[in-house]
Amino acid sequence: MKALVYHGPGQKAWEEVPDPGILENTDAVVRVDAVTICGTDLHILKGDVPEVTPGRILGHEAVGTVEAVGSAVRTVTPGDRVLVSCITACGSCRFCREGHPGQCQGGGGWILGHLIDGTQAEYVRVPFADNSTYLAPAGVTDESLLMVADILPTGYEVGVLNGHVCPGDVVAIVGAGPIGLSAIMGSRLYSPSHIVAIDQADSRLEAAKQFGADITINNQTQDPVDAVKELTGGLGADVTIEAVGVPATFELATALVRPGGHVANIGVHGQPATLHLEELWIKNVTITTGLVDTFSTPTFLRLLRGHQLPVEGFVTHTFALDEFEQAYDVFSRAADTRALKVCLKRS
Ligand SMILES: NC(=O)c1ccc[n+]([C@@H]2O[C@H](COP(=O)([O-])OP(=O)(O)OC[C@H]3O[C@@H](n4cnc5c(N)ncnc54)[C@H](O)[C@@H]3O)[C@@H](O)[C@H]2O)c1
Ligand SMILES: [Zn+2]
Ligand SMILES: [Zn+2]
């Protein structure tokens, strides 16, 4: 088969590789029908995630058709249309049983396109298939379903829920890429009074407006701390969500929060950031970090089946499955191309 193989920082190629097969009786092999690229894949290509070694097939989000299953797989059978989640769950370790498979100790967690070969390929082996795939609901497009593989649960669990967004809150979200936009969409489920989106790219801020931010700030031309202070009578935001993954945006998120507020970091960081404890210690601030667990995936599948989430706006560009070079180029130059999520589809 063909797959997108990582060859070290800045290098990748769509090339011939061996077909994946069933290695454990809990595996499924899924034919990839639709796949996307994550901001995390860009971090990997920058060298920010050194656990990803040369030769690894990238990608951790897909919608596909089950091709083969191991003898112990119970919930999916060949021919089923499934969502492949970015998180694999062994289902039996302590963290899986506590609802935190992102921290799985039994061979799962974020492994696809990280520690084992991923979804940016014609076929992918999915370990622990019963716990790591979801039957696709009828009437939901591949493009919409793909948004549940990673970004919608991530924005919601690591941003909205960790940040304790409550009705009436002022929520400031730093970064309006797909993850920041998912955090906007998830925050709206809780009726905040204001959602402030902060980004350096005007195209992303326009998208943030469409997704439900009522205030947008380009932090290259306007000081977001002043603007949020003015909005909140000098206090700061109830919840700030970091959705970029660089030191400056983490530090900005901590500068934007009110006393007693929550800072929810979502970004994948490759560099240390400064924690301004000399300012924060007295403010009763809660700072959370996290890898998505995807415990909210069933919730999002129900919301999609009921057409309760306007996810159609996410996919801005569609490519054929072998057009990864073009797709990465468009996704990585989002400020110019206005890309949000790209979708590569088997024809
Ligand atoms: N914690 C998790 O489980 C998890 C899961 C998925 C993705 N992520 C991470 O979430 C982050 C966002 O992902 P994405 O797909 O939306 O990425 P993206 O690269 O598409 O979006 C990042 C946005 O940040 C903006 N930005 C960059 N520098 C900025 C600055 N200094 N000030 C303000 N805005 C700035 C960019 O213009 C862009 O719109 C990434 O770090 C990604 O790795 C984390
Ligand atoms: Zn991701
Ligand atoms: Zn586990």
C-alpha cells in the first residue's frame, strides 16, 4: 500500500510500504476512506515530538471501512463503516477503567501516528478495535465524522471541561485553528456571555466569528490583555484556553485569566514556557494540561446524529488520498490559504 512516511524533521513522503495485518486478536485493519491532518502533525514535522521516529506513518484521525478483524473483536465486523479515534484504549488498565484512555498503560493512549503507524495511509492497523473504533452513525458525512476523531473531543475535554466553562462566563481562547474553533463550539454548549478569540491570522479570526466567537482580537495589532480587562471590569476572563502550543501563547493565557479563574492548556508544546508564579501565586488560578481522552466521543456522535453541531464549516479543502504533499502545504499555510481542516478522500 501507499502511506505518508515521516523521515525526520521537515521530511515526509507518500511511498510504498508493507500492508498492515492483524498482529493481535484484538486488532482491526481499516481501509482509510477519509483522513485529515492535525496541528500536532505539524508539530511532529517541526521536530517537537521526538518520540516519533523516522519511518513512522503519520496520522491519528480517520473514517474508514473495516477490512479484517482479529478473533477477539466483538463490536465491529468487516464492511462496517467506522470512526478511528485518535486515542486507542486497551480498556482494562487503571486509566482506561477510570475514563482516561489518553493515559492508557496497557498499550493504548495516543499511539497512532506517534508510537505505531497511523492513518495517513491506504490502510491502518487499529489495536484494541472494540474500544478504539466507533460505528459510524447513518446520515453523517465522512467530513463531519472526521471532526470527532480528535478536534471536537479535544477542544471540549481539554479546553471546555478542564477549564470549567459555566453559563455566563467570559471565555478567552488563544489560537483559532481547528482546536480553538472546537473549543468555541464546545463552549457554546454552556452559554457563556462572551467568547473572545485571539489569533494572529485574520482569516482564522473570521472563522472564529462564524463558529460563534463574539469578540475577535488580532494580537499582532491589538493588546488582548487590555481588551479582556476592559470587557470584564478589569478582572480578566473566567476561563482562558490555550490552543496554539508555543510559550508566548501559554504566557498570554495566564495573563488573561481573572483571580480564581481557570487556564486550560490544550497546545502541544515543544519548548519550556515561563510560569509567572510571581504574579499568579496570589490569584487562586487553576492551570490544567491534558491529552484528550475521547470519553466525549459518544456525546459528539449523538450531537452529530441529531444535527445539533454546525461542523460543516470545518473542512475547507478536499484532496485525493495520494495528494498529501498538496494537503500539508495548504494546511501549513493556513493564514494564506484560509484552510481550517483538510480532508483527503479515497476516490
Ligand atoms: N492536548 C491535546 O490532546 C491536543 C490534541 C490535538 C491538538 N493539540 C494541539 O492543539 C494546538 C492547536 O491545534 P490546531 O490543529 O488548531 O493547530 P493550528 O496550527 O491549525 O492552529 C494554531 C493557531 O494558532 C495561531 N497562532 C500561532 N501563533 C500565535 C500567537 N503567537 N498568538 C496567537 N495566535 C497564534 C495560528 O495563526 C493558528 O490559527 C496544537 O498545539 C496541537 O498540537 C492538542
Ligand atoms: Zn491531533
Ligand atoms: Zn488502557
